[in-house]
Amino acid sequence: MTFFPYQVSPLGGLLVDLGIHGLGIRVVRMRRLVNALGMLLPALFLLLAGYSGCSVPLVLSCFVCGAGFGALAWLGCLTSFFDFAPRFAPVIFGISNTFGQSAGFLAPHTTGLLLRGGNSHRNWLWAFWVSAMVYIPGGENKFSFCCCAIFFFVFPWEI
């Protein structure tokens, strides 16, 4: 079961290639689609985990599926840095990822504040909702940056 997240990315890559080359879907549309799915599906599975009660297998399944489908976002966004600045893609990705990962160190503190009222199901449900609501706009900001950078300008140092 825990191997599932590592299977989604290669399978997602195959589906993206099939969509682009087999079905004639434009690269831009495929990137938007997989990025949207890579942000919405993990948020959905976080919420499902919150409403799963105390069933450990069900909650674990939701987390594993959420992590797996989160890999789809990388298919849509990670390659974008190489489109608009191939020589500087690692540096630009590093800067972008620094800001994008800020939720990773803010989440434990926020969850601690939400659970201050006790370790109840209701408080944990709030934590899952906050996580899901942060997940989508955070991914959307990175996605918007990628799309704007790719399709509206080319950096002069890359010409």
C-alpha cells in the first residue's frame, strides 16, 4: 500500500504523454490538468481522512492516496522551470520551492494551536480542513507563476 505514491508519477507521466501525443491535447492544457488534479485530489483525500473516523486502515489509505496523487502536480509544474529558463532552472526552482515549502514548517505549529483545546476529533477535523485549504491556493500560486513565466515571457538571458 505504501508503494502506491511512487507508482502514480510514472503512470501519470505515461498518461500525460498519451494525452499529448495520442489524443492531441496541447501541452499547456495537460500541464494545467495534471497540476489541478495534483492539488485538488490530495486536498480531497485529506478531508476524507478527517471524516473517516478512527479507522486506521481507512485514514492510512486516504493519506497514501493523497500523497500519490500529489505527485501529479510535479508533472505539471516541475518541468515548467526548464521551459522558460533551462540554464537557470535549478536556481529558480530552489527559490520558488523555498517559498512554496513554507507550509511545511508552519503546519506543525498551526496544528498545535488548533489542538490546544484538546485532542478531539472535532479539533483534528479543523486541522484537516486548514491543511486542505492551504494546499489548494499554495499549489495554485506556484501553478500561476509557472504558467505566466512560460507563456508570457522569455527571460533575456536565455535568448
